[in-house]
Amino acid sequence: YEIRNCDWSSDVCSSDLPFPAADPRHANEGFRQSIDDITGLMTWLRRRGHTAIGAWGVSLGAFTVALLATLEPLAFLGLMTPLASLADYAMRHGRLGDGPTAQASHAALERVNAPISPFSRKPRVPPDRVHIAAARQDRITGTDQAERLGRHFGVAPEVCVGGHILRIGVRPAVSR
């Protein structure tokens, strides 16, 4: 973790995540450990008087903090070019085959990933404290993943130009 004091009197903590494993059992354990680490840090911060703790993430980090936002109350949630579903990602990129086999594989992967899916639980962050940004030219997660998370969290994603990493025209979530 990297902890910095910023000019606007806020403490910022950054959690860097490893790349997910191809085996769903290992991916589930990786996300369980990430959530355990982040909630441990949140407990540590609260014990030191920090009462308003929010989270934001990009791509797979957005998936992780979306999951966190169904487990912990947060002051805010920011999801930038988010991944919403590992099964949807695999389907989008042709990793599940074609036809009925692909549909069956998708359904099986959704079931296996249910313990780490943000869609398995209700959000614990009010919609007016959630900001989701998608990029029109994003060829990794596309806008559909942000739209799916938007429906779950009760907000419409902001769609900007640019791609998965370089997003152009996204209003800073801090300005909200």
C-alpha cells in the first residue's frame, strides 16, 4: 500500500492488485484476499479517526472496489472503465467458444464467480455517491460492463471518448 497526504487534506491509499488467475478458484481466492486486505486497512484507518473512507478503481481494480461496495459502507465509489463480470469479459473476447457451449460455459463461470460478484449483493453506497465512467473506444471492457454496473448501483455511467487506459473528457469524481 502507498499512503500519501494530499493538498486537499485527504489521505489517499492505493492498493495494487495482481493479475487474475485463469483458474476461477485462484481468482476467487485472489479477490477474497484483496477484499480482506482492503477491509483490514479500512479498519486500521477508522481506528485512527478516519470516518469517511471511499474507494475508486480502474478496470480490474474497479471490479474489486465494486465488490467492496457491496460488503462495506463507503463515503463514495468511483469506477473507471470497470470490469463487471469475468464471465462477460471471457464471452466478449471469444474465450468460451461458440453457440450453446459458450452460453453454458458463461452460465457456469457466473455461478463459480458468484462469491466474488458485485451482483450477488446489494450496494452499500447510495447512488448519489457513485460515479462510473466508460470509454467509447474501450476494446477491453467496452461500455456494456459499465452500464451493467450502473444498473446495479442505480446510476448512469458517464461515457467519454478514449480507450480503456486513456480516457478523455472524464470529469474528476472529486469535483462531485
